[in-house]
Amino acid sequence: MPLAVKLLNVAAIPGIGLPKAGFVLQLCIGEVGCLDSHNLKRFGLSASAFKLPKKLKYDTALRKAELYLKTCEELGGCEYLWDSWCEYISYLYPKRFEGRNHVSACHVEYLIPTYVEK
């Protein structure tokens, strides 16, 4: 299945758009990346370019997904987007994070719950 179709399938989940779908695929298969509001601002991109209105035709949605993938690659790819995003967030919130590795580690803590036997 083409990556753009995978991206659209995840984006079809209610409440998930292309940026969150890109993040999910980043976590699951190590591809794509997340163009969230921080990355859109950092790279001077328009959020509307990646919006998927409910009545959008499939062909148009697929083109938007392909544009999203192309944009992620042109910006440096999944790993670069993650590493530079973590660095940026640690810079924005220095009182909360001790650096980019702390930002990244927090995601692991939030996404992978630790169960403790009682």
C-alpha cells in the first residue's frame, strides 16, 4: 500500500488530520513526520495546505497527502523533523524541559504507560 494511502487511512480517524497521522506513522513505522503548528510556523508553511475537509474528494485528499509527504521529505525527513522539533520545543520551554533529549523522553513516558503491580 502506498505511503500516501496509509497516511490518508490514519487521517480518516475522527479527530486526526494529516499532521497527527504523520506523527502516528512516525511512531509506528519510522516514516513521514509531524507538521504540527510549531513546525508549520518554523518552516513558514500554511496549515490550510494540509487540511482535509469532510467533503473533499478522494483524489484531492490523495494529492494533499502526497504533498504532505513531499514536504516532510524536502524539510529533511522524519528523523530530522523529530530531532529539530525536540530541540525547538526545549528552546521554547526551558523551564519545563532540560533539553531535546528530555522532550523526546517525555513522549516515551506519555505514550508507553508503566504498569506497577500493587
